[in-house]
Amino acid sequence: MLPISALDAIGPAIQRTRTFLFRPFRLPTFLKLCLVTLFTEGFGGNFNFSIPSGHSSSSAHFVDSPSTVTPLASLTTGHAAAIAAAALAFIVLCFIAYYLITRLRFAYFHCLINNTREIRPGWRLYRAQAVRFFWLNVVVGLCFLLVVAIIALPFAEGFWRLFHRAPVGGHPDFGLLLSLLLPLIPIILLFVLAGVAADLILRDFMLPHFALDNATAGQAWAAVWARIKAEKVSFLVYGLLRLILPVAAMIGLLLVLLIPTLIIVAAFALVEVAIHSAFAGAAGGAAIIGVLLESIVGLAAFGTALFVGLCLGGPLGTAIREYALLFYGARYERLGGILFPPPDTLLNPQGTA
């Protein structure tokens, strides 16, 4: 089995995606698979980082106007307990959601390598492996956050002093603020790259070893690291393309669908405006009917957006996952034996529905 380069894997990944999702095409099954892709990959397999949207002026206002918030000293024991319970419940829900997503990733991995559209077999087959992989991700994530917190402490102290010393009704010194922000830029970029690399290694390379070899974290990492050391340039090119391809595909889709999207948005907006104008002076039952009609149109617009998002993001996310499987499967014998079976053992290319 010859290794496939990162560029050569693009075409077969598209072909496998076409076969998996559209041959044969059944809309309910297609939407189900696209929804699974949305949960496991996101739209197009992109990496999304949440960045607070606040500005420095809002932070200064927070400092300058303490009356707008409840002082910590005025919190009762009951309030503090309620906040702690809510925070704990939120954390538990996040852990449960991520655990279910991890199980779903293994189930979808089973679907893609075996070209089957049934989610349940993989969900049951890889339960133990998914649990261990989930805890590995938790440990890696906590270590990553710990390192971020340790490095951020000196900067946090500087920002606290800057905003605390800001004059009442004024703004922090821009020069000092810039002197604190500039050193953060390379550090943030470094952490983003580290997070992306960790995610690629875990999901694209280590997960197959967990699933197929029932490997431990150490065994999976040793197998992956040996292959990376043997083909550093190939893996580097793959990592770059793994980031560039989803972005390029999304940009291309946006450009192609820009005019149809504007037409659909304008149509829904015109309908909303027409209904609002028709029932502007209505009262009683007529006003309720107007509100209901506007709500129905709004729900229809939301449903249309969700449907289009699924139909576009599902194939794109699936193609990215197929791309990862093909690239690494050409270097991992057990995975490659499933993806590239000998000619005399080829199955029906349409898979089982």
C-alpha cells in the first residue's frame, strides 16, 4: 500500500463523499447524516474559537460605574450557592454533551470507513474506546487551559492595574493598553496553532488507533508520532491543507450562492414587511393573527436557513473527514486495509442503507 500525498487524497475524498451521501440518495438519510456531521465536525470541519466581543470602553464603563452591577459583598449565602449550583450544572451539561459528541464521532467513523449509513452499530461497538478517548480529550483540554492560565497571569495583572487606575468617566491610557496587547498577539497565535495541532492529532490520527486497535493513549500517540517522524513534510502539508481546504470551500460556496441567498433573504423580508404593514393598525384577534403570521414566516426563514446549512455543511464536513481517513489510512495498515480492500474483497460501492 503506497502512501497517498495530501494533494492526491483530495479527489478520492470527494468521490467517497459523493458515494456515501448520494448513492443512492434518500433525503431523510441524507439529512440525518448531515446532522451527525454538524455535531461531530461543525460546518465544514472548521475550528471555531470563541472570542469575547466586548471593547475596552465597556470595560472602563464597568469599572467606572460599579452601581450598575451587584457588589460581591451584597451577595447572600443563598445567592452564592445558587450561582455555584448553576455553574456546576453548566459544567456537567458541557461534559455530557461533549461525551455524546465523542461517542457520535466514533459512530460516524465506523460509518465512513465501512460505507454504511447506520449510526447505531458504531455507537455500540466503540463505547469503551470512546469513553477512554473522551477522558483523554478532557485531560488534554485541562492541561491546555492550565498552561494558558499560567502564561496569562502576568498579563491579567497588568490589565487589572490599567483599568483600575483609569480616571472616572475616562478611558485607560491607549499607549499602555497597546503595550499590553502587542506581546499577546504572537502568544495567542501560538496557542491557536497548538490547539489546532492537538485537535488534528487527536481526531485525525489517534482516534483510528483507539477504535481499531483498542489502543491506550500512550500506544496511539507512539504509533502516530512514529509516522509523523517518518514523513514530517507530508504531515505538515496535510495539516496546512486540512486548515485551508474547508475555508476555501466555504468561501467558494458563499461566492456561488451569494445572489440566490440575497434573493431568498429579500423574499422573506418582503413578506414580513407586507404582513407587518397589513396588520399595523389591527387590534384584538386581527393583531394576534398578524403576530402569528409573522412568527410563521420567521420560522420558515429559520427552517430554510437550517436546511441550506445542513445541505452544504454536511457534505463539506464529510469530505474533510474522508480526506483525513484517506491520508492517514495510507500510512496506517489496519485502517488502510478497510479503506483500500483488495480487488477480490470489494463490497457493493453503495454500501448498506
